[in-house]
Amino acid sequence: MFEEIAVNAQKLLREVMGIPDHYRVLFMQGGASLQFAAIPLNLRKNGRADYIRTGNFSTIASKEASKYLKVNIAATTEDSNFDHIPAQEELVLDPRADYVHICMNNTIYGSKFSYIPETGAVPLAADLSSCILSEPIDVSKFGLIYAGVQKNIAPAGMAVVIIRENLLREPAPDLPLMLDYKLMADKDSMYNTPNCWCIYVTGLVLEYIRSIGGVEEMARRNKKKADALYACLDESRLFQAAVWPGSRSMMNVTFRTGDDVLDAEFVRGAAERGMVNLKGHKKVGGMRASIYNNMPYEGVEMLISYLKEFEAAHPAK
């Protein structure tokens, strides 16, 4: 009975994302953070990799990978507090790297790649945890895509890995069984008892996305939400968006007043109105509105209304 559920979930993911036939879909135990080690352990060949640091999780991923191979930081925007994504021409890539790693959407800082980096013959590995299924993406541009499912797909506790078949290799002797991509592919992600609940819910979510018109319709809805919120922030004299316009995330909108006391007052008032978890991450402060796939447009309208109400109550000094 469960095999049918798992096969259907994988089939739906292939359909909704347009995954080519020469890619395998794996349902891996644990979240995306476990893949920080799995990727270098599975893809290492020359023992070197390029990492583009654009936020917290790409930084952690690069540090984890450095335990297993030599990591080159191909670009970073850390000096400006990760307020934008580096352009293609800023990337210093190693042609002998085993892979190039990016985090497509940065939840803490509110930035996102607006382009897919060109990496030549070197496979591109991308963390899509916080933006998968939010808009169409050309899977064929990547060697590997991975995503913790807890943002847009299912409850926490599983990661989806989409990997090109020619990257499935015989494992090194020190590769843990549960991180072995080839083994998981050979066993259809059921080497041991899989995360049954997450896979079941994944199938339900994918059925819903297909029913509304696929990721194209989801992208239209997400763009409408993000455009409205960013327009409000850009027109405001009190609030400022934290990320450059060309690098802004549709999923995580970060903003601030520039005054920590005012920011705290705003967050308290939002909670009183039923809008919770708007406090920014401790690394950046300010506010963060996470407007993932399941956030309705009405929720964004409520936030915009409160932004204007709060601004009106705090005239410029």
C-alpha cells in the first residue's frame, strides 16, 4: 500500500517540476542540513568544490563541506551583510571543482538568486529548501537539487534530492549508508523504513498544486503577494526593505525601521493583531515576513494595512 503512495508522490513531483527522465528523485531521511555532508561525500572526485556564500545556510554548508574536501569561496556578499546576490561576472569558479554549490533563496536575509549561475562542465548543486515549488525552474540546469520539505512541501523531517543519473557513483568506503545517493536510488528511497508521513503529505500537496494550475499558477500568486508587500515598503518613509531590488526573495521579505525600539513595538502590535513570527532573525534584527506558498494573499493584505497604520501613528520627527 505504501509503495503506491511513494511512487505516486515521486510521479507527481516529476510532473509538477518538469523533472527530466535522466534525473532520479530521492526521499532522504533528515532535513536539508544533513545534505550539507551528503553532497561532498557523494560528489567528491578531485577533492575540491566551489561555494557561493549568500547567507546563513550556504555558509554553514561550506563549512560542513570543508571537513571532506577543499572549499573555494567563489563569491560572498558577507561584507554588506548579505544584502544582495553576486552577479555571474563576480563568481571566481574553479574549472576542476567537483561541483558548485548555491543556496537559491536565503530565508534569514531575504535574498534570492534571480538567475541560475553558469558553471560550464562543473555540476551545479542547489539548496531550494525555501523556494521549491514556488515558481517554475529548469531542472536540467542543475546537477543536483535538494530541499528540506518543511517550507512548501510537507512537515519537517525529510529532504527531497533530485540528482542527474551520471552523478550517481559507487560509494567511497567511508560514505555512511544513509547518505549514499546511489544506494537510495537503487532502493527507491526505501533502503530502510522511509519517512512515510512526509511522503504521504508530499503527495497531497503536489496534487493540490497540480489542481490549481501547477507551479505557474503558484508563481503568479506568490509574485502578487511579494510585489504588493515590496511596493508598500518602497513607498514607506518609515520602513525600508533590507535587500537590493534585483535580489529580493518572494518567500522571505526582510525589512526594518532602523530603530530597534520601534521594530520591537511593531512586532508586538502585529502579534496582538494575530500576525505572529514577524520578528527578524537574531543575526539581522528588524522584521521578516515569510510568505510561503500556503500564505494567502489576505495575510499579506493584513500586514500591509498594519504597516500603513503603524507608520501613520509614528510621524517623522
